[in-house]
Amino acid sequence: MYFLLVLVMFWSILAFTDIIFKTCMFFPYLTLLNSSGVTVGFGFLVLSITRFNSTFRKLGHLKPNLLRKFYDFGAVITVFSLLPSVALLIISWFHDFEEPGDYSGPFLTPVLPGFNLPYSHLPYYITALFICTLVHEFGHALAASRERILIECCGFKIYLVLPMAYIAVDNEQLLQLSYWQQIRIYSAGIWHNIVLSIFAILLLVSNTILLAPVFQKGNGLTVLHVEQHSSTSEPAGFSKGDQILSVNNCILYDAESWSKCLQILNYSPQQGFCVSDDFILQENSALEGSKSLNCCGSDSRRLCFQYLSTKNATVCLPARKLVERSSNCNRDLMCKNDFSCLVPVLSNASERFVEIKRRNKYSVLYIGSLEELSLGVTVSSWTANFRFFSVTFVEIYETLLMYILAFSSGLAIINTVPCYGLDGEYIFESLVHLTLSKHIPR
């Protein structure tokens, strides 16, 4: 809400300043607008550029035959996508009216910052949308230049915080082309978005190979963020960059295995430890007459344990030393002679005592709710081969690729629909004329 208020205030001040300067005929401001091609209004800003027109013309004539084949293929793909895209939108629209439990989710979901998208993802949203619209409009510009159509101008539009690219072509020249040439130009943006989506998929699939010299996947997790002032933070907890290998005996391969391991441990009985009787005699410091939960007093390095066979007998032992010198058990028969199965004494049934092993660091001994552990630590499936590389880069890179894939494929689907103002309208109109040109005079 605060972000929206700041946004409204910013655009209000900008629009008010623009009106005042124009009303007062402030010459330097008017000169700046005319020379830069900037148009300002409430909630939007438009920048028009003409200096790239010659560049588009050169690119369009660079490999004309190759470009013709490329956009011919794209036009065919786009034309055959008209009906499926309409069907997909209709199915998604009908699913929106069903009960939430009747289906797994809509095929197409609008993504809006602050509603179903966290504000922290807004930079990805803006960057991906800008890249996808830029690639889309570049497709129209290149296809039009190949057909020797004048590019009048290109530029960028900003609506609130969302940047978009655009181009303007000579409409009279465009309408004088053959219908198939028009379809090539109209479908070029969609075709570019399809190619960009395929490219994003290939990068996402091949990341484990491309990033292998520096990063690897499937060999533990990396801590990206730890909630401050939580039981998972330092000094006894995690720090950013820690590499986690396992939780108890559950080996971690990726972020999904982290969630699964915690879920399994949460629904399983508390794991016990096979501890030698000699160790118990040497290290036990339980306070006489104390309750089982507080048998160690205020010593945070020690923990109360009870014998699995006799629940009333408790001992106070150093937790880390015990974990390092013991094996796991669920019953006494799993322990050797002269060993006893001990389980930690916890305050309630929802708490667990788990050992989380880290690479090149001491294990974290966590006592508390596993749900709190899951919420308090954000992990990545990637690990760095060298300390001076951060997996944050990979997370940013992959997240941006996923947004590019989502927006680029979404733009391709939406623009294929023969609806007013979209590319599909002009493609469908030209296709009708091309198909029925013998019966409908041009």
C-alpha cells in the first residue's frame, strides 16, 4: 500500500509540473521535450526515437533471403496458433468460474505486483517485461525493414513502473504490400516471443552444464537468507552462504528435498541417540529434584534427555558432544551392549531436535518447530565451487529467465488472439483477405 501511495504521489507531481511548465510556456522545458521526444502525463511517460531508423534499414537488407525464410516460417507457426490460443483463453476463462477445488489452477493467470506477486520480485517483473516487449517490437521493425517499409520512429513507454517498447511504421506503405507480406510483419513480434521462450527454456534446462565450472546442483543447499532475531540465526544458527548437506540422516539434493525432509521429520517420532553408559556417567549433570524439562538449569550447551525404556529417568548431557559420539535409534534393541537409547526432552509434541550438517562448519543443532525452521531459512538448490562466488547470482539469473519465459510465452499467446488492438486482429484480417482474395476485391 505504501508503495502505491509513493507511486501515485510521484506521477501526480510529475504531471502537475508538466502542466505548469506548459501553461507558463517555460521555454527550456518545451525545448527539452521537443529535442528529446518525451511526452509526460499522469501515470505514463513516452520517449520517441528516430535515430535508429537507418540502423533498422541496414539490418533489414543485411540477409534479406534468410530473413524472408525466417519470417515465413514464423508466419506459418503463428497462423496455425490462432485457434489453439483462442481455445486456451476460453478454457482458462471458464476455469476461473469453477470452484477452487474443482481444478488445479487456471491455464493463464494475470500477474500483478502487490496482489499475486511480491514486491521483492518487481525488478524481475520490470526487466523481463521490458526485454520481452523489446524483442517483440524488434521483430516487427526487422520484418518491416526487410519489406522496405519506413520505420517512422521507435521508443519506450512507461506506465506507472512498467516499461514497454514500441515502433511506428508507415501505414500507407504497409497496406500496399501483399497480404502474405503483411502477415509476415504482423506475426514477426509473436514469432520473436516464441523464439525467446524457446531460448529461455534451453538456458534453464542446460544451466547445470553451462554453470558447472563455477556452480553445481544436487550436492547440498546454500543458505540465501536467514530471518533476523529468529531461532535459526547466528551465533548458534545459520549465516548467509552456509552449505547444508543433510538434516539428521536425510540427505539434501535440492530445495524440494529440504521441504520433504522437514515434512518427514515433522510427522515422525523424535529420533533417539545410542549413547554409551560410560559417557552418561561422566557427563551427566542433572539437577536434583528438577523437572525433566529443566534438569539442566540455565546451561544452554546442555540438554535434558530421557531413557527411551524408562520415561521418568532424565539426564543432563552436552548436546553437541552427545550427537558427535552417538548413532541414531528408535528403540533400545538398536543400541549395542552398554549403550542406552536416549531421546531429548522437548516442551511440546510439535518441537523436534535435529542435527543439520554443514560443509566445512560445525553442525547446527536445532530445537523447535520445523515449520519455523522452514520459514526462517531461505535456501537455494545451487552450491558454489569457490567461496568468492555467490549463488545469489544464479538465483537472480534463473528467476529472471523464468519471468522472461512466462511473459514472452504469455505475450505470444495473447497477441495471437484475433482481438481488437492486438496483432491477431491484423493477422486474421490479412489471412481472410488472402484466403478469399478471389471473391473479395482488394
